[in-house]
Amino acid sequence: KKVATDCEARFKEVMANIDLLKEIMENNLLALDELLRLRTKEVELGSKLDVIAVLDFSVGKLDLPQISEDLPEDLFAKDPSLVNGMDDTMKCTDGQFEDGEFGIEE
């Protein structure tokens, strides 16, 4: 596809040059006058391309870091105490916390 695109661009350039030479010959234009006209067009089109590039700005084109899909869903929980459905309050039954690690001494 790149070869076809390059070939098409070169073909268009050759056709434009042929048309330009025909116009110069038909109108007896001086080469310097035509060069000045083309330089003006170059500036106009360059400015237009710059504006288009700015208008075509998209966040999708930015190189942003990606979040791994391997991370647990609750990693970014709004309330960290609710991660995995747990809260910070531990239940105590018969002088022992629910996890069995600590006892309440009376």
C-alpha cells in the first residue's frame, strides 16, 4: 500500500508540474512571478495544515500509561475500609476477635 501511495503522490506532482509549465507557456508568465505566487501558496497551505493539526488533537493520541487488567477490581475503591466487603470493625465473641488472633483480657 505504501508503494501505491508513494507512486500516486509522485504522479500527482508530475501532473501538477506539467499543468504549471503549460500555464506559464500559455500566459507568458515570468518564472520569478510564478515562484512568488507559489511561495505565497506554500505559506497559506502550511498555516492551514498547522491549524488542522491543532484541531485534530485527541487524547487518544497521547502516550498515557495503561492500567493493568491484572489489578484487583477493588484496588481503587473510594472507601479503602470497604475493600473486599470488609470494614474496620472486628466482631468479638467470647473474648476473642473473629479472626482468632487476639483475645480480650478482663
